[in-house]
Amino acid sequence: MSVSDILPIVLRIAVISVVIYFLIAFGLILSQGASDKIAGETIDFSGQTAGARPEPAPLKTYQARDGATLGYRHYGSGNADAPLVIFIHGSGWHGGAYDGLARSIAGKAGVEVALPDLRGHGPDPQTRGDIAHVGQFEEDIADLAALLRKPGQPLVLGGHSSGGGLVVRFAGGDHRSTLDGAVLLAPFLKYNAPTTRPNSGGWARPLTRRIIGLSMLNAVGITALNGLTAIQFNFPAEVLNGPEGGTATTSYSYRLNTAYAPRNDYLADIATLPPFLLIAGADDESFVASGYEPLMKTVNPDGRYRLLDGQSHLGVIDDERTAELIAGFLGDLPGARRP
């Protein structure tokens, strides 16, 4: 058989393979949609309801590079000799839930703290649960840091849950050189990391088939459907029906969900972290707290690890031990001024 005879067969097989690939991808995407209601157990939100917390500091705003107006809360004197700590909230929520922690850190460590409401979150986002492109969160954080940071001021990026995962992603990205330290509270490392419990303990409901289909399209450069819902969150009814229910973000698009976590090679992102402190509750419902240190130490020796006895995934936020540990870590950073 000559080359001229073989070529049409090869081309036919290639075309059929491409068609099958796209049929599978679109079939997976269409086979699963968002649910109107999520049932089942979720994590303990009792400490995060409006009645459990005082009124947070007022929102300020800054302009991101694309012209969007984004919100943040600000604490501390802004002394250039003290580190600037930008702390990122967890999935579905907003910076106001971390007001007590920010006040405590600013007071104990004498540092400046900023709590951004990530794009797509908070009381009145332009597009709730969505962003324009993967990587936009990192750009927004870099823009806030550029606004607040004084010349020579150490920069520490902190985060809880998915916010901690975003810190890991940021450390592995284009802005890694800006960081002097990191604080991780029960961070989400990746859905397939050994530290992640199934569905994050009932909190997360990923649309797995749809995510696989969208990932297939993204692998060949097709991003037009990345605004589709990819994950939903199991907020308790008392939160959604309460005074802060309107500030909850109950689902994420594919691109936002992707942007809010380390890259697929999450160990490579972990390896690029600056000196860091990791704190988790020993009774964390979403993650296997005891698994962080043996996993992360294999690629990065610059971490401190503390497990808080009797504490849950959300409870770790307002535990006084958390603020004490963070204050001690910040005081030990090179160039940091002790209060």
C-alpha cells in the first residue's frame, strides 16, 4: 500500500478521533447541571453567623488593573517597619468573617492587615461567583499589595481554606518574588491531595462530569464555556436565610474555581512558598489536618505546623491560639518589627 493510499485513512481516523473527543467533552458538560438545592450534612457554621460576630470594619475600595472596583477592610497603623498582611477568605464567604482575626493579629503583632473581598464575592459583586479569566485573583491581590505596601515593607499573604490554596497558587505564579512569608489556615491543596476529605466534608458539591468536560476543552484551548457553574456550596439554611445570606456565594464558575486553588501540580506550587506557618484544627471536617506536614515537608522545608486540639475547620479562624501563633510567626520574619 502506497503513501497516497494510507494518507486518506490516517486523516479519516484523525477526524473521527477529534469528533469523538469533542462529543465526549460536550456530553460530559451537558450531562450534569447545577442543583436548585443541596441536601446533606455540611461543616459547622455556628461561629460564622452574623449574631456570633460583631459588626466588621467598614469596606474600603480600590481599583484593579481592569478598572473594576473591589472591596477590602483595613486594620493597623500602616507603619512601613511592620509587615503588611493580606489575608484571603475561604470559599463562598467574604473578608468580613475574618474581622476578629484581623483585629487580633494587628493588635498582637503590631502589623498592618488587609482583608479583601475577592472578585465575585461579598455584599455586591459585579458578577457573583465568576471572574473574567483564570489568574485574575492573583492580579487583584498584586494590585492591592501595590496600593498598600510601603517601600521596603515585608509582605505576608495569608488565607483560610480555599484562601490558603490561593496563597499557594500565588506563591507559584508570576508574583512569587513579592512575598516574604505566608500564613495558611487549613488550606485547600487540591481535590486529589491526601489532605482533602470527600466533598470537603459535605461542604463542596463539585459537578465532576462537567469539570472533566470543561477541562478537556481547555486542554485544546477552548475557554468559551468557562463561565458555566462547576461547583456548589452547602451553606446551612440558617446562614442563607439570615441577615448575611445575601453576601454568601453559593456556586462558582469553572474559571473562578480553577483560579482559587493551586495548579494541577500543587506540590510544585507548595515548593515555591516562602517561610510559612500552617495552622489547622485537629477536628477539621473538611481536611485531614494531620496530613499537611508529611505531605508538604517533602517539597518545602520552610514551614511551621500547628494543630489546635478540639478545633473545627471554621472554628480555627477565631481561636485565640491562632492569632497568638500568627503574631509569633510574624515577629520572627526577617525585617519585621516586634510591637
